[in-house]
Amino acid sequence: MIGLRVDALRVVFDGFAAVDGVSFEVQPGESFGLVGESGSGKSTVLRAVCGLARRAGGEVALTAKAGAPPVPEPGSKAFRRQVQMVFQDPYGSLHPRQTVDRALAEPLAIHGLADGEARIERALEEVGLGAGFRFRYPHQLSGGQRQRVAIARALILEPQVLLLDEPTSALDASVQAEVLNLLERLRRERQLSFVMVSHDLAVVTHLCERLAVMQRGRIVETVAGADLAAGRVQAAYTRALMEAAAGFRRPLA
């Protein structure tokens, strides 16, 4: 299993520090969340980790338990295979003119992985989509099915760290619960490490063991999911987030 360490991460856009000195560590096999209001820098952290946003400072590194094989260097092809991302919009993250089969085959070709047929079939089965979905186009799928395809595309490279950027925010509540339960099952079966961004406290405490609360590009508090659900928090901003989250509940049925 592989974990993730982020140390003093800084991302600047046109002189504005969108992320300013963010540090946290995700243990191998742990599910970690980032919460906060829109514009707090949560998604930018994920983009900086996977290389989609340029780092102005700080360090990103994979970690492993003692005795494990060496972890790949950030920015390397091996690193990109080990760290995959699932984006927020299931409608925008899939090419409208590519079939599901082509969307899943593309990362295999990029990384030179063989046995593509078996990998594609296995990936679709793992996310609850049978072989009948393989040659469909995105417009022939529901939002939940599209997000399952996006999850399959991320998992087909067999990564150890999965970055989840509001993966259920565009879905209906019932479909949202199905996708979250799918992600949790996959995490246990594959022994994955998760970093999940969400503005929904109920969602993130359902899936994450620990979480960091972000405000204006900085972490104001790190707390266990159970403590957040019980209201055992210290920062005034965290309390304000809880008050703003009308109907906040830990269980997600």
C-alpha cells in the first residue's frame, strides 16, 4: 500500500495564492477528506498533487510502509500511474465521441499495459457495469453510469492513490449513495488510499476517516470524521460550516 505526503504546498495564479502552505499526510490505505466553502483551494490541492496545477512551492511525495518497494518520484510516468483522479463532472470528463471501450483503452495504451481486453472487462465488472456498456457512448449513459465509467478509467491502471474531486455532487441523492458505497467497497478490496474533496460534510464523513478543513487556501483544522459528526471541533470556521450544512447527518442512506 502507498500513502501520500503534502508539505507546505503553494499554488499561485496571477499573483493570488490559491493554496498557501498546505500540509497533510495520508497513511497507506487511509481515506482523507478536504472540506471547505467554494474557492477555499480544495480542488486546486488535488490538481497540484496530480500535476494539473503548477506548484509554486512545497513538496508532494508518495509514502510506503517500512520494507515496501521504493515509491516513484513525483512527475514521473510511474507516479501518474499510481495516482489517479476522478473528476466532479461525469458529463464533461468523458469525450462525447469516444465509446466506453475507447475511454478505458486509452490509459492502457499510454502506459503500455498489455492484456487490455481482460482489464477492460474486469474494470467494468468492478464498477457494476457489464460488458453491454462497453461500446456505448456517453450520451447513452445516465450520470451515475458515466461516473462509474470515470471510476473504472481511473482504476484500470491499478493505482494505489485515488484523488476524488466532488465525485458525487452532480448526481441525484439515491445515485450518490450508490457511488459512495461503490468507492468504499473498492477502497477496501484494493487497499487504496483516498483523498476526497467535498463541500458536503455528510458525504465526506461517510467516506473519510480524517479530514482537513480549508479556508482561503489554508488548513484551519484537521479532525477525525467521527469527531466532526459529533460536533467535537475547535475552529470557529468549522463550526460555521456545520451550521451552514442544513440537515447534516453522518449516515448516508
